[in-house]
Amino acid sequence: MIAKTYICDDCGARGTFTSYLKARAAHWAVAKDYAKCYCPVCAPKYRRGKAAEKNVEVVTQLYAGFKQLSINLK
């Protein structure tokens, strides 16, 4: 199978996948006509409707390792 390189239209990030379905499984937002393509970091701001539910999953995965910082105002 021939791999296709997907390039994010916002930040220019690159991802190589062997199929459209594998790119979508990796949380890339790809139009069915391949006209628009967004990486997992940029995709949430372009999702609408039913696809917006993916925003919660992606953000949770991206920020799972970070903890909230406290600010002491003294």
C-alpha cells in the first residue's frame, strides 16, 4: 500500500498514513475530498456538529500529563 503524506493547512505538521481511515484514527481532520487537512493539535477549532465530540477526547489526551500550576499572589 502506498503511503500518503498529510500536511496540516495551519501549522504545516506532517503525518504519513497508508489510508484515510488511519489518518482519522490518529485524530487528523481530513476532508473526504482531501482538500483540507488539519493535525490533531489544530483540528479542534475546525470541528463542527457531531465531530465536535472529538474535541474532548483530543484535548484530554494532549493535556493528560500536565498539572495545573498555582499562582500565589502575596
